[in-house]
Amino acid sequence: MYLSKLFIPITKDLPAEAKIKSHQLMLRTGMIKQSSAGIYSWLPLGFKVMKKIEKIVREEQNLIGAQEMLMPTIQSSEIWKESGRYEDYGEEMLRMKDRQGREILYGPTNEELITDIFRTSIKSYKSLPQILYHIQWKFRDEIRPRFGVMRCREFFMKDAYSFDLSDEEAKNSYNKMFYSYIRTFNRLGLKAIPMAADTGPIGGDLSHEFVILAETGESQIYADKNILEIDLNQYKFNDSSLQKMRNDFSKIYAVTDEKYNEDEFNKKVKKDNQMITKGIEVGHIFYFGDKYSKPMNCSIDDKDGKKTSVKMGSYGIGVSRLVGAAIEANYNNNIMKWPKSISPFDVVIIPSISKNNKENLEKAKKIYQDLKNQNIDVLLDDVDENMSNKFKKHDLIGVPFQIIIGSKSEGNNYEFKELNSKSEILNLEKIKLKLKT
Amino acid sequence: MYLSKLFIPITKDLPAEAKIKSHQLMLRTGMIKQSSAGIYSWLPLGFKVMKKIEKIVREEQNLIGAQEMLMPTIQSSEIWKESGRYEDYGEEMLRMKDRQGREILYGPTNEELITDIFRTSIKSYKSLPQILYHIQWKFRDEIRPRFGVMRCREFFMKDAYSFDLSDEEAKNSYNKMFYSYIRTFNRLGLKAIPMAADTGPIGGDLSHEFVILAETGESQIYADKNILEIDLNQYKFNDSSLQKMRNDFSKIYAVTDEKYNEDEFNKKVKKDNQMITKGIEVGHIFYFGDKYSKPMNCSIDDKDGKKTSVKMGSYGIGVSRLVGAAIEANYNNNIMKWPKSISPFDVVIIPSISKNNKENLEKAKKIYQDLKNQNIDVLLDDVDENMSNKFKKHDLIGVPFQIIIGSKSEGNNYEFKELNSKSEILNLEKIKLKLKT
């Protein structure tokens, strides 16, 4: 993509309500545009990042045998009355009536709807376990939407639901998802810590939230550094190994301020290993047994032909929120550097262009085509602007690698720079190698 | 995927309202499940087909330089008041109030919102032309939703919007999209005819609808067969060649019953070439100049610094509708055969399994792994059921190729069948070749 063609409306005057850095950066680089309070359009640059995150989330869900489907955004109120949450949910639920006067709502979550689908579809224990997921827009009518995509009203979320015959089997599904989440956040280039959590309005008796480290995060975190060092490769994908994995994580101290106790922290964690920082919740998993299946009559025939309420868990990842969270975690000292796996482009070519000399631009176009042919997703900054402005701009756009075609480039050797590092002079073959590894 | 693990709840008792064959088939094979009138969940089999269609639509939009973005489902009423459509749209628009009492709505289309985004983003003719698109859920509160996904309330649609300085340039954008649509439907394995159309509530002075041939379609079609023979490869991707392409299509007679005139048909089309059939509208493109940009003050500085309203077109493809349309076009004599490009699986392995003999199943599992390793997306029917029932089931699921492991298979030679054709005995290497070409 040539930058001059990219629809990337850069905002210079930030609105007063853009208080946190991800919100500021996303407006500044034209990643999003607000359409109403807490509702955003995703412009091409932001959309690309979100799609890359979505793809990784999807791949990791598929890897543990979860099956993708898609539930609608609009739901009937009836199933929410069955579960008892219609009244409870309060004003955060966006309610409306259709032209026939029927009560409908914009789904804030999908426990009821998936239970409704499951109860009419699966009757026998033989078809269990099942994990179903979808990646769909949700709406929660926050009283004070703020922080850009971090606390908006219409948001993009992956939510999965597991179905098992017994509590014990259900915990195996829970552990698979736990494993999948750690893998997912690792692939996104983010450091995530699982923390035992309260279950809140979803209910249930087992729950973890996944918090990524970012100095500007909303939650205070107290943890033992060692929790970041657990290597997932030591576990196999079977029930006992995954249970061991969860135990290993649970043994290491990591809490948010709600559960923090100074004496306990000092007792359990050596001074050198104490990590006090902030974090952002990006995932939450729940096991709640028959909380929904029982009132909604979602039952399964067990081996003896006896009907039993199916045991369920639900598992969420905030996909749109992760775009903001990744910025909070990686935007420092006025330089944004996207993790490679979710960067909107693999590399940007920045030629020095002057009115009388288009030679660098021509060179850049050739390199562009060469990289394109190698399936490298490249941005070419063909805008007629001085280099100092260009560098400032690309410090914000955040593509992690730059090929700079200016005074330091000679023949087939070009200045190659990784953001936050020193540049080096390399030929194109070496540059390609760097980009591909 | 093993069929026993696939979440594919097969419905045997069809509801009375399932009157057309796509609706019946989608319920029967567990592709969708209705959650309320005209609102469906997409279960894994249906979801896979829809995703494949979405991917082809996306690739073809990108190919003509359209840029993907994503607008939210919920819009503010204000922009609709600016354009003057808020009152006009009537009861099909799903309107609601948020907790602050603000009027909001579920977007039935996006001309207003994209115009709002564009007017604050692009100011100069230098940034034109631009084509932006998104693939997003829409809601139209149909008074009588019916025919499954063919006329539902919440539906998945690709809508694109073009922005140009002059009518002439805008027509070049229109022609690009025309070209893209023909390519898209070809790749989906569907025969689509573009027809000059009325512009309806979108407005404007140039419009085509794209209708695919299906005997059960809603519109009567009268056309010259030659319109299906136009080879797109003869055109280059430049303005003059694409204009010639559109002229070539326009010269050939093709109308729906609204514009049909018997005398004209007989005069313009030789008896042998007369095609009288039915069709389903799956795409619609509009050029409407400044119909939205003028009332909404979306203007551009031209070369002389003079402000002029940007010239716009809009271009829709019904992605969820296409799933149903593809069934209407390909489900005949109780056999559904998916076009290869959008089939939920590339091939299905059907072993004959009996209680005392699992040898065929073991063979099938080996072949399954072998094909998986070659990136062939394969379904293995590991269900313990007699072959006659299996064949009936797979006639509905519609995977176009079958590897049958039963009495006719010997050693490394297996029965290979393309739906609606005779089977042949082939070794695995030859089968792979067939699947890959």
C-alpha cells in the first residue's frame, strides 16, 4: 500500500476526552473515528490490526478443538427471562421493541442464547464435550463510555462456551481454554498474567481474569515475576498435564489490589521477585456449572439414560479492547512499536523525496514490488514531506521495521531500522531475511 | 473434522414456514438455527460457507483497490436527519433510545455514516478517487421475514462507497465495481447477470442489479444467453477497457419482468438464444452523485481551490443471502452440490463401518491425516450408520467430492465420487491431484 492512497485521516487536534495514550494514538493515526459516544468506526489502519488479533484468537481457539459459529447481535428477551437475568441486567442492556412490539435487545453476552441453541441440538453425553465460540459485536450501554476502544459501548468480543457432563470434565475444558488464552496473548506479543478472580454477574465458582502488563493500566497488580517465566512448552495437551499447568500458575502469587495483602505479598514473594505494576484485563474465563442450564432446562442423557443439567463455562477475550491494550503496553516515550504479529504492516519504506529528485522514490517503488512479491506486507511512504516529519509520523504509526532510502543508502545497500534500535546498512537480501524471521 | 465431533444438529421435522429449498436444506443440515423471527444463528457448517463467501468478496474488493474498514452497527439518528432519510425510512428501520435518551438506530445501510466519516477526513481532490468498504451486520425490520436467510432481518452485507471529483471519474469507479462483481460471482461458482435497474430508495441515476440464475428465484428473467458468455479476460483493468466491458454487457438484452416487453424480446433476441428463467438478486450497485454529499456538506477542494460536493456511489453484496442463493442455484433432485470454492469441506471420507469391523474406519483415519497434511480440508464420517443413510445425508451436506471406503476399495485404491457423477476407482495420489485442481 502506498501511504498517499491509504485512507488514514490523521487528527491533529485531539478532543479533550482523549485522556489515555491508546485513545490519543488511535485518533492521531486515523485508526478509529468516533461516530457517537462510545461507538467507533474502524478505519483501515485500525481495522488491519484488529483483524490480525482476531485471526490469532481464532487460530488458537480452533487449535483446542473449539468450533466457530456466529450468533446474531439482536436477541429475544424471552430467553433472558428464562435465565432470570432480564431484570437483573439493568440499564447496561440496550433494549428495544421491534415493529411488532416484541421486546428485543442487543446482546451484551451470549450465555442464554448458546444455552437455547444447545438444548435443542444435543441430547446425549456421547456428543460431549463441546466447545463453541463466536467473534461478534456486543453492546453494553455504559453510563460513561471513555478511554476510546478500552471502554466503549459497541465492542468486538470472542466468547466461547463449553458443555460437559460432569464438573470434573468441565474443568478439563476450563483448563484447555486457560492454556489457549496464555498461548493467544503470547502470540500477540503481550505479557499476560492469569489471576484468580471473582465471578461477578456471570456467576459461578471458578474464574480467572487475564491481565496484560501496561504501566497505564486500570488495575494495580502485585505479582511474583516468575509467573511470566512459565514455559507452556513443558505441558502436553492432555487433561492431567493441563491441570498441572493450571496448578503451576496458581502456585505463584499474582493478585490485583482487591485481593492484595501486604504481609502476604512480602511473605510469599522474595523482594527481588516482587513486581508491582499496572495491568489491563483482556480476558476472563468462568466456570458456572448449571447456573444457566438448570433454569433453562438444558439437559443431557447420561450413560444410564438419566437426565442431568449440562455443565457450562464461558470464556471471553475483548478483541477490540486488545487493540487499545496493545498500544498501552507498547507505546512509550512517544514511540509506538507494534508487536510483529499484529503490526498493520510488516515494514515501511521511507524514501527521502525532494521536488527535483525522485530517484529515491523510484528505488523505493522497486523494493516495494520486490517485497510484495515475497508476500511481505509493505507500506511505502510516497508522501512529499521532509524526513524529520516522516520519522515523527512513523513513530506513531508504529510499523516495527523501516527501510530508509536517503543519504546513507548506496547501491543495493539500504538503511534498515528496527524501531527503538540503531539502524544498520544492509543489502536487500539480508533485509528480507530479517523481515521473514 | 470428524463428523461425530462436528456441531451439526440435523433437523428432521421442518417447520411449516420453511417453504423454499434453501431454507429447508439449511435447517435440515444444521447450518442455521432461528433465534427469533428473521434472526438466525449460524452454526459451524453454515458459518464455514458464509466465511468462504466473505473471503472471496473481500479479495475481489481489495483487488480493485477498495480499502476495508468497519463501521459500527449502531448509528446516531442525527446523520439520518441531515440526509433527510430518518423520516422516510419508515418502520423497516430499527429505532431505539439509549440510556441517556438519545435516538439511535441499527444501521440498515451506511451512506450517511460513510459520508460523515469522509467529510471530516478528506479535503482535497488529490486524495481521490477513494473506495471504502466494510462487511458488517445490518438490520431491516421486515414486516414479514421469510425464506430463511433470503429475507431475514439481521443480515450480513458487504457495502462499498466510492468518492470522486466528477461524474465522469465516478463512473470509472462504478465500472471497476461492476467488473469486481462479475469476477466475484464467477469465483463463487454462480452465473450472475447484471441488469439495468431502478434506483429505489437509495436514489441516483445509474444502477445495476446482479441476479443469479436459479429456477426457484423470486424474479422472472428474460435474457439473451450470450450475456453469460462474455469473457472478462478480454478486458484490461483501465478506465477505457472497463467502460467497453460495461457497454458490451449493456448491449445484450437482459431484463426482469418489470421491464419486460414481449415484442422487444422477440425482436432483439433470436429464438435459440432466448432464455426465460428465474433469478435471485445478490448484488446492487448505485451511482447517485451528490445525493448525500450535498445535504451533508461533504465537499472537496478541486484543482482551482473551489469547493465541490464529492460524487458518490454505493455497492452492495448480500453475503448471508448468497449462502441461500447458492443453495437455490445448486440443490436439484434432492442433491446439493456446493461449488468447490465455497464448499464447507473439500472432500468427505465415507467408510463403511460395522460393529465387528473397524478396518475401514482405520484406513479412513490414515487417509484423513494424509489429506490434512496436504492442507486439504476434509470431513471424516466416523458415525456408525449404514451406508445408504450416510449417502442420503451427504447428498444434503453437499461436499462435492467423496472418498468411499467400502467393498469397491482395494489396497490403495479407493472409490472416488464427484456428486452427480459416476464413481471411479483411484489411488490416493490421483485423488489428491483431482482435489487440488
